[in-house]
Amino acid sequence: MFEGHENFSIFAGATKVSQISGVDKKEVDKIMKELKKDETIYSPKRCYWALKE
């Protein structure tokens, strides 16, 4: 889904992802919810997400 995600090693919240990508925060929230269901991302702390390795 995210090209080059192999190099993604920072924690980011939906707001930060929205700012960086230019995608509406509500859309980012929906995408992140799907990624959480698929266990592609996890939450190391509240409101922050990281890719599972």
C-alpha cells in the first residue's frame, strides 16, 4: 500500500500522516483502521502507529 514502506521506521499518528501525504485525516483514519485489522500496523503507544516487522 505504501511504496517504500520497508524504510518506514518512525511512529506516526493520523494527523502527521495526513500532513505529510496531503490526504484528508478522516481518510487516513479509515485506512489506518483497515491496516490495524490486517495487523499491518500496531500501536506502540496511544494515538501512534508503526509498521509491524
